Amino acid sequence: MQNGFPKDFRWGTATSAYQVEGATTEDGRGPSIWDTFAATPGKIKDGSNGLVADDHYHRYKEDVALMKGLGATVYRFSIAWPRVFPDGGKTPNPKGLAFYDRLVDELLQAGIQPYATLYHWDLPQALQDRGGWESRETAQAFGDYAGYVAGKLGDRVKHFFTLNETSAFVELGHGAGVWAPGLTLPPGRLNQVRHHAVLAHGLGVQAIRANAKAGTEIGIADNILNTIPAIETPANIAAAEKALRELNAAYLTVILEGRYTDAYLAAAGADAPKFTQEDLKTISTPLDFVGLNVYTPNNYVLASDDPKGYSIVPVPESFPKMASNWLTIGPEALYWAPKLAAKVWGVKSIYITENGTSGADKIDASGAINDLDRIMYLRNYLTQLQRATAEGVPVHGYFLWSLLDNFEWADGYATRFGLVHVDYATQKRTPKLSASFYREVIAKNAVA
């Protein structure tokens, strides 16, 4: 294995607007579906909300200084759609956009390149009231919003992500109902939501291209359902490639191939989404890079005589987990996810747009947070990523989730993912031991 990562590898952290900004009623911001959902009794485990969160809206300079202290050269953040278009319509809110002007300028002054995500789940409530992602209007509104932001920030922001984790906000928000907007749709309507989401992505790519400066790079941040050969044999690797296409049929496959797989449409039957060939052409508008969010090993695969050519081996309960019960440990996911994405879809530029873990995060008598659990997780995952880049897999950067402890969606504030501890009563930031670990990785451009 080569010693370390490629010399131009980009190291950074990631956050999202609703999880860190707070200031949800300031400077003309309109309500989002997460404001509504969090205000509904019983939806958030600890009864909390994002009204204050990390107060990043007012403390962004302090937070940029923390990034700089890590040695980070890139930062992935999201723009709150309801700050820019409070009613989800065509009338922009200059004060809302002005915050991102200030943030981008602060980042650039610190030598950190901004990577902006346009949708990290905070849909304007006004659009939800008009049908939300069940309506084709929302996809079109996203295109308008993406083009407007690209035109305003594209002189300084050179990298844009359209959507974050499309399947997460679709499946958990519209199928399981455990995230905003809290719907449990029947299969046909859920498939149409899936289609409108990927259509929004395509319309967003086209709008950014039309409004940003030449040379702007555009991608998506996808929580790919990764597939891992249970044993590394040629047959199992080939099976994992087949599984990757099919398990991501409604999302990354249609985005990168411009068609829904025959198996996906056949399985959906009468509930298949309604679409046109023009839709598919829009959805598959060429990208400059693909972002992959990787936390757990989703699927271990074996070759099979089954017509689909693979079988999924269930992950046993005995597998180790982190502080969050869903966060099964499988470092090899960070090797196979980018490796197979590059092979199956011919992706030439990949970023790991999220990877990280919740932790126990106990504060000791001296005030330190010695989060060895997070260091263990990061060391093992980054070693597997280093293995991938050593083999020539085209991963160009890594964004650790997350810079700060924050509002962790339906879990509220009890679950902590940050390199930096946040005391929510005082907003005091305290770097954890893992921040020192990550600083060393960045400085060496290698995992020892």
C-alpha cells in the first residue's frame, strides 16, 4: 500500500443547515417541514427542535476557526431553502442569502473551499402545503431555487451538491413516516415521490449549469446502499456489482444510467412511477463528481444461481455497533462503496461526503472528552479508504460527519456525532480527542 493518500487529497468536515444554524425565524426565513415536524409532540425523542441548535447562524466565524485549526481545506454545508425562498415560490429573500455570502467569504478568507449542498431535507413548509414531493411542482421549484443560488454564489462557490441522501428523506419521511413530513404513503405514491426527487436533482443540475460560472462542478451526495462481497472472490465481487445496480435502482442507478432497471419496474408493477423519456434524460444530466455517504456495511453479498445473480447475507446481531444502534461497524464499506461505484458506473471523481459516528462522549473531571470509540471507528474506516485510493479508486476528498455535535433529526440532541463537543446551554465548543486525531491525519495526509 502506498504511504498515505494522494498529494492533492481534500480533507474537510460537513454539517447541514437545520442541524446547526438555529435562527429559524430570523431575517425572513420561512418555516420548513422539519420545523413543523419537530413541533409535533412525540416526533423527536427528547422533544427538542432546531430553533437554536448550535447557533451557527451567529457563531459561524468561531466554527470556521475550528475548521482552520484542524487543517481542513474544504467544508460541506447546506443552504436552507426556506431562508432563500421562504414561501417556496419565486420571490427570493435577500437577507437569507446574505448569511451564506458571509459564510462563504469567511471560509475563503480562512483558506477553506466551500462545497454547498442545496437540499438537506428542509423543504419550505409552503411547498409541502402544495403537495410537497408528491407534486411535480416541487421538483420544478427546486430547479428554480438551485439556479438562483448558483447565480448568486457561483462566483465563489465552485462545487455544488444538489440533494443529500435522496433515499433517506424519501423512505424515512414518506414511507416509514419517522422523519419529516411524517407520511406513510402507499407504494404507487411513494414511487412517484422517488421519481420527483431524482427529477429535482436533474433539473437542479441543469439550472446550476445555466447560472453558475464556467468550471463549476456539480454532483449529488448519496447514501448509497453499499454492497460488499462477503468473501473476496471474483464471483462474489461480480455479484456485489449486480447488487449495487439493483439495490440503488430508484436513485443513483437512474441518475447515472438514465433508466430504471427492468427488475425495478417489474417489481413495482402497477405501482411503477409515471415518467417520460424526457424526464430520464433530465435526471441523467452528466455530473462532474459523485458524493457517497458511508457509515455502515449495508449489504454483504454472495454469488447465487438465482436469476438476479446474487444473494444478501443478513448482518448478524453479534456485529459490533457504535453508540447509535443502527450504526453497525464495517470499515470495509469505505473501500467497496467507492471501488464498486467507480467500476459499475464509470464514475471518474468521487468524494466521501459523509462518514463518522456517534459516540459515548463522556466529559471527564478535567473537562476533556476522550472519545476513543470515535477514533477507533475513524482509524479503521480511513485505513480502508486509504486502501482504495492506493489502488487508484478516484476518491478526491473526504468530509467527516460532523464538525459539531448537533440536532440529530428524530433523535434530538442526545446523539452526538461531532469532533467538537457543544454545550447546548452555553454554546461552548470543546474539541474532543478525535479532533486531535483528525488533525494528525490531515497533517500527515495518511492514517498511520
